[in-house]
Amino acid sequence: MHRYFMIIFVLLSLTYAKNDENLTKNALDFFNAGEYDKAKKLFEIQCNKNDAWACLNLGSIYKEADGVEMDLSKSMNYFEKACDLGDSTACVFVGFYYDKALGVTQNYKAAFKYYKKACELKNAVGCDNTGMMFESGDGTNKNDIQALKFYKLSCEYGSFEGCANAGYMYENSENYDIDEAIKFYSMACKNDIEFACRNVAKIFVDKKEYSRAKDALERTREFGN
């Protein structure tokens, strides 16, 4: 089995926009000190200047209720603006809100649109979720060939969940190619994707390659299972 892989967004990373660098650094300092209101005001100044990163952080502030009441509608508005300004992570969040009906009416077509836009901006999670929607037929026509294409893009852009999903498609769809399934599952397994380890182990057992199956299952023990 496989699943959507939603990015875990870490608010206020150590990098920040070059424009108005001091203002942005002050916002970071205020946030890290727990002075959320001051941080929010500075991010609002930057967002009003079309700083995508500041808009993204405002979206997260309202999502996580950092010093404010949780407001998914406001969060969505800021994520949409950041996405329009070219921030791929924000596009993933907009897609996710539409996908899961967070503060908006569920709309799979809109979710697909924003996930795909994120992928076009080379966001691995956007590609993975686009592939999932092609596979399920939610928001677009079901198309296993396109699903595989986007899973492979996700893998290429650094999501090992995407690699595992590509392996799954090679094993279980019209794209069947067991050698390619092994290749992508193994890549994901080596990078701690448990279901990839279990699936590739099963393939090795079916091929009577028991030593390789054992190696893959040994990886799952490292996950505590």
C-alpha cells in the first residue's frame, strides 16, 4: 500500500529572503523568542511587498495558531498568495486544503491543479500527490502512465516516498516491470521507507532470492517493527 506524503513544514527555516534582510531576520528573532505578534506584523509588511516566503509563514502562523486564533481561511489566503508568487511549498498546502476540505469546500480538481503547479516548480511532494491523483482518478482522469511519470519526478526531486510509489506502479499496474519495481523499491528501502522494504522483500521471496529478502526485512527491524 502507499499513501499521500504531505510535507512536514518547519516554520521559519534558517534561510530567509534577501530583500529587506534585516526586517526578515528581526521577524525570525521575534518568532523564535515567542513574540509572535511582533513577528506576524513584520511578516505582514513583507507579504504586502509580495515576499512569497513571508506570506508562506503567515499561512503557517494561522494554521498552527502561533500567537493567533487558528484561522484556516486566512491561512489559505496567505498560502494562495505565496503560491501565486511562486512558492512551491505554499502550492502544496493550497492543494492539501482543497484535498482535505480544510477551511474550504473539498475540491479535488482544485487540489490536482495546485499539486501539479507545485510539481512544475520541482516540489517533490507536489509531484507525489499529483501522481496519487492520477492513480486514484480524483480531480482528473485516472491514468496509471501519468501516475508513474509523476511518481518518478517526485523520486528525482528527492522524495523517497515517490520512489516507493513508482515501485508500486511498476509492480501493480499496466506499467508492470518487476526489475524496475525492485530498483525503485530498493532505493526507497535504503532511505527508510518501510512499505518499500516489505514490498521488495516479498518480491525477492517470490523469486526465491531469500538472502536479498532477508536484507530488506532487516531494514524494517531498524524501524522498530
